[in-house]
Amino acid sequence: MTAPTAVLFDEPGPVARRRTRTGSIVAGVLLLATLVLILIRMQQQGQLDPEKWGPLIDPTNADFAAVWQLLGPALGVTLRAAAVAIVASIVLGLVIGALRLLLPRAGRVPLIGIVELLRGLPVVVTILYVDVLLRTLGVHPGSFWVLVVGLTLYNCVIISEIVRAGVQSLPRGQVEAGLAIGMTPAQVMGQIQLPQAVRAMLPALISQMIVVLKDTALGSVVLVSLGDLGEIANRLRQVLDNSVQTYLVVGLIFVVINLLLDLLARWVQRRLSGSGRSTAKVEVDNGMQMTGGSNT
């Protein structure tokens, strides 16, 4: 079995590998030196003092329990907002992506306009516009639902484009075969194309889920009384006078959750890939049995 050859670039030679290795070492040393300088500077300014970190990481600290009694529910608000926005975005994204492919050219024009408008707006502007629009209409659902609606509007059109690209990447012959056996275009889309496209675009969907989770932090910037991690962290750092420590801990919480989502994506992708291979093997075996073939 021969080793795979490089397609996009030539295999680096000894000199190039040596330069790459040297550059990596130099970059690592510079990064480590920068980190050491930052820690020294923080120590000089008292940012490493135990009393600034204690309320966040030391269970024996008098303020530890009170701090996490605030951060715990705030984390729940953040996760609930992200979960609702993710589910709504995926559902609407699938619908919008499918409609954009199924509708005739004239029917696609308004849909394309809406998609391009929402794609072009920054997500924070979308959240603000939802808040202002609902207040103008006399509707007051609360900051939580304003954040969810804003995130959903922005992310559903992104997911719809992912869906459209995934469906268009499939072989055209599948559509022709489905139509030839009497299926409608909607049936072909729902029963043949979308299941395959979702499997192919799963990594992109998981990446967008991570984006939704991170964008929940924008709610504390533009909305009031949300009670999410960002808002509670802002209150805590003002009371405890430890902005660096509080925001670092909150940032680490987001990093851990995103890493868990990434692990979930890898696990689901492995399961789907294994399921797909098993299904294909069964179909091949059945076909060989029907034709009297042998695998020996």
C-alpha cells in the first residue's frame, strides 16, 4: 500500500522541514516569554493575589458559595437561550433551505431578499432591532425571548445556506431517479436529499451551534434584566473588584462547553459514518444475494 501523495502542495524537503521546525520553536519560545511577562505584570499589579481569585475558585472563601449561587442560574439561562435558539434555527434553516431549492424562480426572490438581509446584519444589530420592534408593537416578551428571536433570525439563514450547499453537492441523478419512480420534488427533498445533506453538513451545523452559544453573551451588552453569564459576571466584577479573574472564569466556562459540543459532534459523526457504512454493506450483500453473487 503506497503512501498518499500531496495534491495541493509539494512534499517539503529537509531544508523546508528544518526551517518549519526552527520557526515553530522560536514562535513557542516567544509565546512562552510573552505569557511569563504577562504573569509578572499581573503579579506586580496584585492581580494574582488570593483574595481576588478566592471567591471564584476557593470553596473555603466566604464569598465562594454566594458567587456560584449567582453564576449557576446564570449559566442555566445562557444554556437555555442557546438551546432554544439552536433548535429553532435548525428547524427554520431546514425549511428555508428546502423552500429556496423547491420554489420557482419568482417565488425565491422574496426569500432570497430576506436571507441576504439577515445575513448582512450583525447579530447584535438584529437583537437590538427585535427589541425595538417588539417594544414599538407593544409586545414585551422579556429579554430572554428577545435574545432567542434575535439569535434565531440571524442563525437560521446561515443554516439555510449550509443546507442549500449540502443538498446541491449531492449527485443530480438521485433527484432524477426519485422523480422517475413517481415521487414529488418535496418527497425527494425530504426523504432522499435532506437526510444525506444533514449527515454531510453535520460539522458545519455543530460549528454554527457553537457560534450561537457564544453569541448569547451579546445579550448582556444590549439587553437588561437578562440574568445570563455576561450580565452576572459584570455585576460580580464590580462588587468584587476582580474584572480579570471573573471574566477569565466565565470565558473558561464557555470554552469547556464549546469543547463538549465539539466532542459531541465528533461522536455523532462517527456514529453516523458507521451507520452509513453498515447500511451500505447490507445493501451490497442483499444485491449480491439477489444476483446469485459471491463474496469469495
